[in-house]
Amino acid sequence: MDIQNRTILIVGLGLIGGSVARALKIANPDQIVLASDSYQESLRDAIEDGVIDESGALAEVCGRADLVVLAVPPLIATALLPEIAASVRPGTVVTDVGSVKSRIVECANTLDAVFQSHFIPGHPIAGSEKSGYGASRADLFQNRNVILTPRPGNTPSALAMVNSLWRLTGAHVLGMSLANHDRVLAATSHLPHLLAFAIVDVLVKQEQSEDIFRYAAGGFADFSRLASSDAKMWSDIFVANASATAVVLDDYIEDLQLLKAAIVAQDHARLMQLCSGAKKARDNFVNKYFSGKTQTIMTKEILDFHVQPGGHIGGSLRVPGDKSISHRAIIFGSIAQGVTHVKGFLEGEDALNTLAAFRELGVTIVGPEKGELTIYGVGMHGLQPPRRALDMGNSGTAMRLMAGLLAAQPFACELSGDESLNQRPMRRISDPLQRMGARIETTGSGTPPLKIQGGPLKGIDYQLPMASAQVKSCVLLAGIYAEGETRVTEPAPCRDHTERMLSGFSYPISVEAGGRVCRLQGGQELRACDIDVPADISSAAFFLVAAAIVPGAELHLQHVGVNPTRTGVITILRAMGANISLTNEQLAGGEPVADITVRGGALKGIVIPEDQIPLAIDEFPALFIAAACASGETILHGAEELRVKESDRIAAMAEGLQQLGVVTETYPDGIRIVGGQLGGGTVESRGDHRIAMAFAIAALRAKAPIVIRDCANVATSFPGFLELARQAGLGISASQRQD
Ligand code: S3P
């Protein structure tokens, strides 16, 4: 949304309000910025500095504004909001910047309905212990997070306007639910400020306080910096967020009592345990979140898995949400009209990078909170030009699908990835997109980064050269924007989540020839819907194999997606003699799901039917372990696609299996595995999540421990793998390694 020719009013020209005004004027010197404040001096200075154009009494300037930014302490904000509501024109958008959201929303809820639908609560996570207009800076929000806590009743254009305002200041716009915001901020901001005020207060009251302050070293200065913050504002915040702050304060008081007891008892071990735990946790989050890369979630640590041989497998598990469906839920929810609710979302790094990319494209998304997302769709034509290259991390799916979507947008962008993704073939998508009229460039070797200059596209009739759902989905995503019909024919059935989800979002698509051909007309709309993401069969596959290879095992996997284009792993394992049964089969949000029970027993090697390859494309690392534990040989041909996944999975698996003493022979398009006894040893995952998890389950039938190197990328698809694997019966642990 273009806010540059709108009139913006800042109410409260302090540190935050002044910094917003400065940033807006830098982004666009012609932007009209009005202000209202009780400090006439600040207003005069700001006019002199060219930071605002005019000031006036609150009611008067409210009547002239298109967008009001309420930037005063929380208790003053609740006092002013009714007056603002009474003075603005209907349709004027109002946002605030308070560090506590529930109070202001309770206040807004008492005001008229049109005002409520145009009130978007916000909170920039930026500031300083300094306060007032004099401390304001144009770059205060640059690369900082701003949290919006919208509600489904908010008018989409109002939300888009507030989102655009913060984009202009250089901030990243995140979304959170109201309750979660106040709980999280109580812990991460309100408690530390309270403690800083408290420690200074305690020291001031000591008899030798002068000496204490005179000799105070850097630690005290660091710790007490926050106590120089604005006293009025922070008293307001503590009162406004009293209940959430009291809860976390109680936890802290409990910890202090424990620490005191440990000190009095001179319990060095207890102190060491607490301090080293806290140090490790802080070092980890600094590394993960403060490394200067705010968009992408980067797994910086180098993790190795250590798995003990043997073990029993049993119990009942639910593995995390489906990765393919999670990516698509964000993509379609973002370009739909209306609000999409997603549950069961995969909070793995791949899907989180897609989420971050759509936030960068101007979409407001609340969550994930316990697997739930609320996506405030911007419609087919509402995406905003990204301000930087979009980093798709490790995910080929995200890059290929987004390329189709972005090729049709009226702006330029660049898509990049990690070391593995930057080696994966992209001509398979740039070729059809270019045929549609797209301007898209790869490197000379056909790999990322992708440089896309979006523009109008024309529908094509495309025969996929390989059975790839990513390529099919890329062309269909471009097709919904293209002029005329887009028709895609696949050589063999591959996963159809895009087709199902387009229908779920009410986009007309016809699927013919048993799913092999799909057709759609460009230029229609998507309408928001609710999505229930089933557990990912590709993650469940490791446990299917784990139970299948351990005689006597019995494992239940709950609510697993069993879309027929994904169940090759079940067909192949059954052909090898595995005992797998499905119960509770039902449709959840257009996708078939079931509970799966696997009982362990003897497996036999087979020739894998080629028609099953696209239906089990991600499950081969796990299936190769089943083959290594089976009697006789397993032979696979026609699977050259495995060579261009997150790693060359044929080479990576063959190398690891040989390391464990298993006889293998590789072909350009497959592998022969001779089943037998697995030994122990060290294997390389090549940074591929599925290779790492496959060798973890191999230990169940190994004679000696297995160490798997470079496993951090398991977090791309399967957060919580270690815990679930332990719960199922694996003796697995992880260690960190320095590069
Ligand atoms: C996916 C399709 C498959 C699969 C990938 C996810 C998708 O890739 O390997 O993990 O979500 O469309 P291809 O379609 O390229 O084989």
C-alpha cells in the first residue's frame, strides 16, 4: 500500500514518535507529517528540523489525518484513545506503539465498531534508555522488529497501511496474538527493566552507596543501563501489564531463593549448574537470533548425533506438520482475500524461512503460536517489493514455488539459498517460466541465486520433463496470474497438494487424466480458508522404518497425511513384508489423514517399482535403511532425481552404508543394497536432514554405536526429532562441534 501521499499524524513526539517522523521524512521528504504533543518545545524543534510539517491541538489534527500513530506511554494512550476516536474521520487508521497491548485493546473495544476495525495495535521492539524528541533517530527501527497484534475484524487496507508505515522505517513486521505478546514481553522486556530499577534502588539504599557507585565497573553499568529509562513510561508499563509481569516475577523470585540457598550452603555444584545452563542458553540465542541476519533462521551450530546400537521401538507419536502443505498454506494464505487460519503448521526452518519471506513481501502473519498461524491475506495483487534478497535457506520447494509466484509480480526480486540450495538445478523452473514470458535469470550453471524481474505472463501448455511437484506447482502459481489457460501434464503422478489447496482456496482448477493433467485460467481470486496440516508422512517415514526393522516393535503414528501421491513409502515397505495398518481414515481440510500402526518383523529385499518413485521421493534415505536390514537385495532404478535433492542422496546413502559395512552398488539412477548385519562407525550426513535421520534409525539394528556428522539441518523439517526418537526408544544424543 502506498502511504506516501497520505497525511500521517504522530501523537506524542518523544523518542518513538520523533523517530517515526524522522524515518518517514527520510523515506519521502514530501510525506506530510503532523504532530501533537504537550511539549511545545519538541514541536517547535521538530518543525525547525523539518521532521514534521505542522502541529496542532489533538482534535484538530486528528480530523486531518489518514493515519494516526499514538506514541505515548500506555496509560496516557488509553486516556487519549477515546478523544482520538471521536475526532478522526471515519476510515482513518489508528495504531499505537505501546509495550503492552491488552489494555489499549480493551479500551478500543469500548469504542465504535468502525473505529475498532481501523485500529491496529502495534509495538516496535526498539528504543533506548534515552527519552524525548531530542533522543529520536531516523534509523531507530532499521532492521528491528515491529510486532502487530491485529484481529480478524480489522479492515485489510488498515492493516496494510500500518504494515507499510513500518516497512518505510526499515523495520521487519511480525505478528503475534495479543495474549502471547503481553506474556512474552513481560518476560523479555518488562522483567529486565523492573530488575534494573530494583538493583539500582537496592544499591542506593546501602550505607556505602556512594562507594558502590564510584567503584562500580562495567558489569554494573551494563546491568543497570535500563534503569536510566523513562520512569513515567515504565511505571505505566508495569501497571498496564501487571498480571503477566507478576507471573514471571514470581518465577524469578523463586530462582533467587534457590540461588540464595545455594550461596549460603556454599553449594558450588548447584551454582555451576545454574550458571552454565544460563550461559549456554544465552550463547545459543545470541548466535541464533542476534547474528545480524533477521530474516532467515540460520542453523549456525555444528551438531553430531550419537546413537547407541539396538533399542526397542514402541508407543504412540505425532510427528510435526507436513512441510509441503505448510509452505503452500503460507503462499496461498498470503495472496488470498481474507484471513486464513492454519493449525498443525510445521515450525521447522524451511517453512519459517517461507514465512519470513512473505513477511518481507508485506504480509502480516500472526504466529506461529503452538502450530497456529493467522495469515492476513493481501489478495492476488497486494504483495510489496522486498527490500532485500529473499533467503530461502535449505528449501528447494520454497525457492521453486516462490519463483513462479514472483515472476508474475510487478517488481524485481532475488531469491538465494544456503550452500546446498545454491547448487540445486533451477533451469527446470526458469525454462517454463521464460516460456510464459518471465524474466528470470539463474547463474551460468543454472543454479541460484535467481534474479527475477516480474511482469505479465501468458499461459502455456507444459509437459513436465520429470515428475516434479515443485515444477508443476511453480508453473501453476505463475499460471494463476497469467493471461489465458495454463495446462500442465506430468509424466507420472506426483504430489498434488497445490491442486487440492487451490480448490480449498476456491480457485477453479480442473484435474484430468487421473491427476496427470491440470488446467486453470489466470486472473481469478483466492478466498481465505482454514487449513489443518496433517503430520508429515516424510517425517513419519523414519519411524515407520524404525518400527518395521525391529522385530516385536509396535508403534502408532497419529494423524498422518496419507494423500495417495505421498504413500509410496507404505506401499514399498508392505512389499518388503512390513506389517502396516491404517485406521481412522478421514479427510482433514481436503487432505486424507489416518493413524498408522507398524509392527516390526522380518523384511525382504525387492525391486522397487518405478511408479512408486515420485510417491516416495523423500523417503528413500529411510527406505535404504530398511533395505540394509532386509534379507536379500533391494534394487532401485529410475530415481536420478535423488541425486539433486538437499544432497546427492544416492551417493550419501551408499557412502554411509558402506561405512557401516553394508554392500552397495550405485547406478546413475539408483542403487543396489545387499541386506545384512550393520556395524557401527561414523557417517557423514552431508548436511542433509533426511540422511541424518535415516542413519539415526539404522542404529536400531547396528552392532556398535553410530555417529552421524553435521545434523543441524534436521531442524529444517523435523524440529524435536531427538526428543521424539528418544520417546520411541532410540538411544540418541547430540553434541556440538566447533568448525
Ligand atoms: C515437494 C516436492 C518434491 C519433494 C520435496 C517437496 C513439494 O520435490 O522432494 O521435498 O512440496 O512439492 P520434486 O517435486 O522436485 O521431486
